[in-house]
Amino acid sequence: MTTTTEQHGAPRTASATATLIDRLREQENRPALVGYLPVGYPTVDRSVEALKTLVDHGVDIIELGIPYTDPVLDGPVIQAAAQGALDAGARVHDVFRVVRELTDHAPHVPVLVMTYWNPVLKYGPDAFARDLAAAGGAGLITPDLIPDEGADWLAAAEAHGLDRVFLVAPSSTPERLRLTVRASRGFVYAASLMGVTGERGQVGSRAEQLVTDTRAAGADRVCVGLGVSSGAQAAEVGRFADGVIVGSALVRPLLSDEPLTDEQWAARLTDLTEVTEDLAAGVRSARATAPAGATVVPGEAP
């Protein structure tokens, strides 16, 4: 049985997210593909269709964004989608309905909610954790919350059995890495470069070192995000990371300045399918050069 050491209490059975990452690493010798889309873009119902498209075409873990009015860490693509969702009426409570629909559709796919801290604080950390767990959600990714300011969330997540995914960056000190690793459950999110989210021509050059340093601080699972936009980049990151996180490249095919007809929306979903399948092929080929029967240890060349 897989266990993970928690900050609070004795070791316990690993989260669904951790269990999935471990299974993919041990049985399929590959990283997980983590795909981000925001709730409510272009409408709540259509965002569910888009999210189902991701899980039906190769995404292993969903990162479900809550649109926010001050998305300081998001690039222009995700900002545009989040604003479109807010303009269409998406609100925090919609996330629980979407999580429920996704977990009913694909129970094997963990759904992590990505949110700035203020919406959770306003909702109430324990109430949010309670409702997310009841909907079948796996936990939260909190990009603007650091563990030493997150006592309320740590307690609520522990009480309701939810993952708590914190971020590290190339600027993180060894002590910050250790603190973040101790507080995290599920995996640690390694931001591959400094700055906002968005597609880049290449992944940050310090990404592999950050993963190595985070593992040295005690992390069992490290997933890398910010900048991955193609199957080739997913393969590059997947060689050394436990998971490859993709956001803007999946949001971009859905963007539109005008309301979409049913036919136009179907075409956008077809485009999304193609991008998703390319990324999925990338993570599945990341360690394909290893000899038959060998297991590549993330962070080591095959």
C-alpha cells in the first residue's frame, strides 16, 4: 500500500492523485498529463463538454480553474477565458457542480481545483473543503497561498481528506522548498520559470534543476507547469518530472471574441481534441527510449 508522510498526524494512505501518479510511473513508465481549463468558459455547460474532451483524449488529472477578477499570475490567454466566464455568469459555486459531473463521467480522473486564495477565504475554508469533497474533488492547487500562511486551509484539507498542492519556483530557497514539500499532499507544483502562465517556445531552462532540488527537499512527486505548449515539450519535461501541467495551450483552441454557434463550438472541441492528443502522445513517449523492462527514475536520463 502506498503511503505519504503528512505534516499533520501519522502517515496515511496516499491521495487518489498520488496513487495515480505512482501507478503511471510504476506500471506505464510515464508521467501524468495534467490539463487545465476554467469553469464556465464559454458557459458552464460548454466548459463541462470541454473538460470531458480532455479526459476522453488523454488527460490524466484535471486542473479546474475558478475564474477570478484579479488573476495576477495568469497570462493573457487564461485571463481572457476567465473574464469570459465571469461575464457569462460563472461563480464559485459552479465549481462543485462541474466537479461532480466530471467525477461521474470519469471516476478514475482526479479533479484538482486551481484557485486564488481569496474566493476560498470568502466562501469559508472548511465549507469549501466540505463541499469540494462531497462533490468528489481531489483537492486544491493554491498558487498565491504559501504554507506558512495557510493554517486554515491545511486544517480544512486534512479534515476532509483533500490534496493541498503548493508551488515552488526557481527562486525558492532550500528552506522554502522543505517547508512547501512538508505541507503538500498529492504532489508539489514546480513552476518552471518566473512570471505568468502562458505558452513559450521552450520550457524554462531551470525546470529540471528545480525538480531535482524539490526531490532533494523530500518530495515524492513533482509536476512541472508554465510554458508547456506542445507534445515535444511535454516529452521533454516528462523525461524528468512526475507530471506535465498544461494550461494556455488547452485554453487557446476554445477562445472566441463572439458567442459560438453549435457548429463553431463543435469545431473548437475538435481543435481541442487534436491539441490534447498531441500532448498525451508527448507524455507517453517521454521515456520510450528506455530498454524493455527498465524503469526510468524521473530526473535520470534513460
